[in-house]
Amino acid sequence: MNKVALITGSSKGIGKEIAICLARNNIDVVINYLKSEKDAIDLKEYIIKTYKVNCLAIKCDVSNEIDVDNMFNRIEKEMGGVDILVNNAGIDLSNMFSQKDAENFRKTLDVNLIGAFNTSKRAYKHMIDSKWGRVINISSTNGINTYYPMCLEYDASKAGLISLTHNLSIQFAPYATVNAIAPGLIGTENELEGYTKEFLEEETKKILVNRIGTASDVANLVEFLVSDKASFINNTVIRIDGGQYNS
């Protein structure tokens, strides 16, 4: 029986690439979305047709415990449970500091951080019962030492996700590993939207490999972390940023 992977926020961007990469490795996939229904259904049909694995597309607000419980109930009924959890869903409500408010700060934490807690808590029992599991939290270099005041609530949520990773790794031991990935500048449509050419050129100069990352770069790292080759990697934050440095 194939392993089952749930990738939150996977109708497009990095999550979509992760879903395709895992399906390519004969892993059954659950695509989670909130608003992009057509993208999710199209991806589901592509994965089933191309890779011949089981695939579901489920609408769920990961910040809502009832929504998450209903999503897991369906997965457990139709696929047996979540063996691999990739907490990828996230929002970034960037604007000027003077225009920020507590409501949007709270919303960012609800999706980016509490959402990961909700799904991890729900996945816990199956992973412990089956004595195998992988939890991968998609954080960001913004949660380590790359800071932009315009997205300070996003940065805080990603730093919190790293802390959550360390605590969950203890809770899930010894059967499931919990790690975080911290991407730098990744060239997805959402990531690059709104940036000027000049800004991107300046940011690229800070990357030692002299290019912006791709969603495939991140997916390849997830592919490794879910494999048996990574069974001794746990409680770790892995930067994937091309050697990005501040200047």
C-alpha cells in the first residue's frame, strides 16, 4: 500500500510542485486548497492520469479545527490516514508598518502557524500507531535572519513555525521525524508578484549561486526528507536559499 501525503496549500506554487514530486515517487497525494478550486481539481486530474496514484482534492481552512478534523476524517476513510504531512499553507499580508493592524497579524498567525499545529495534532495518532511518519514544515529564511518590516507578521509566523518544529519533533519521537525547510527567494508567481525588476536584481546579487530558487528546488528537498535515506534527520531546520546572505 502506498504512503499517503497531505500537502496543505498545494493547488499552486511550491505546494503544487511538492504534490507532483511525491506522486512521481508512487505516493498517494491529498491536495488541500481554500480558494483555488479549479487549480486543485486540474492538479488532481493531472496527477491521477500521469502517475496512476490515488489523489484527493479537499477544500479546508487549516486555521479552523473543525475543517481540519473533517478533512482528516475523509482522508482516513478513503485512504487510510496521513503518513506524510507537509505544512505548506501560508499567507503574507505585506504592507507599510503604519497600515498594519492586529486583525491581519492574527490572521497570518492563524494560517501560517496555528494551521500547522492543527494538522500536526490531527496527524499524530496515525503516525504513532503505524510507527512511521514524516512532518515537514515549510518555514522561511524570513523566520531566521532575513527580515523585511513590511512583512513582520509573516516573519514572526515563520519563526514560530521553527519553534513548533522543535517541540513537535520531541512529541512525535521516536517513530516520526519532524523537520522544517526554510526557503529563501523562490520564483513562484505569488512570490514574485509586485516586486520591481530592480529589487529582484538586487536580491539575486545576495544569492551565492546567482539565481532565484524554483519550486522544484524545494520539492526535491521534500522528496529526500520523506525518503528512508533521511530517516536520521530530525528536529532540523534546513535552509534552501542558494547561499543567500544579507548585505
